[in-house]
Amino acid sequence: MEFLLQWADDLDDAIHALRHLAPRIIGLLVAVLLFVATGFAFVRFPAVGLTIVGVVLSASLIDALRYRMQARGVWLRGNREWGGANRE
């Protein structure tokens, strides 16, 4: 009887650990699936895959430029011009 209670307690601990780690496990599976899908896209449709990679890289470069300009205070605000002359 004690063996069954110990087994049930271990099962309960395993279920709680799995519930705690489920977001990380799902995130890992999604990352692996995206990696496999990217590899498949490059093998099957290289032009489309390279175009998508180019768009993503361009968007990240523009985003980095926007953050850098925003940190320096020269980002476009509303209808105002570029530069620091119209700062609030």
C-alpha cells in the first residue's frame, strides 16, 4: 500500500513539473518546427525563402535604426521634421 502512495506522489510531482515546464517545451518544439520549415523552404523554394529572409533582415535593421535614432532624440515625431530643433 505504501508503494502505491509513493508512486502516486511521484506521479503527482511529475505532472506538476511537466505543467511548470510545458511553456518551455512548447517553445522549444515551435522553434524546432520553424527551423525545419525554414530548411524545407530553402530547399524547395530558394528564391522565396531568400526573399523572406531579406525582408526580415531589412525590418530588423530598420527597427534597430529606429531605436538608435529614438535614443538620440532625432526620430520623426508626428508631422515634425527630423532633427533636434523641434524637441519638446
